[in-house]
Amino acid sequence: MSLKNMLLRIRSNFLYIPSLYGLAALLLAIASIEIDTHIMSVEYLHRFIPDSLFMDIDLAQNILGSISAALLTMTTITLSTILIVLTF
């Protein structure tokens, strides 16, 4: 099998685009953690960043919990709607 045929087969695969999105999300997550760690360790940057952006762990957990609950609800409603439409 030639390289061109193999690349065409991979691109026509159903999971090609979601895999790219997952890889991009992983790279962005790693980059954001590294940037956050670097900013928190440099005291010089604290003068330029507003104090409202620095939050404690409890507030961050509450915000992420609310976002994840909203996303789960939205996904459930969307999936239910799609299944109802496809059954008719």
C-alpha cells in the first residue's frame, strides 16, 4: 500500500476530524497549564494581571462544575432530539 493511498484512507475515516480535535485540545490543555504555572511563579507579572483573575480552588471547582453540568445537559437534550427525529 502506497503512502498516498494510506493517507487517503485515513482522511476518509470517520474518526479523522474528531481525533485531530482531541489532539489539538490535549496540546492546548498542556500549553495552558504550562502558561498558568509560569505566570503564577513569576511575581513580576502579578502587577499586570488583575486580581480578579486570580481565584482560589473552590471558586474554580464551582465554575467548572457548573460548566460541566451545563454541557452534559446540552449533550443529553441534543442526543434525545436527534434520536426522536431519526425515529420518525
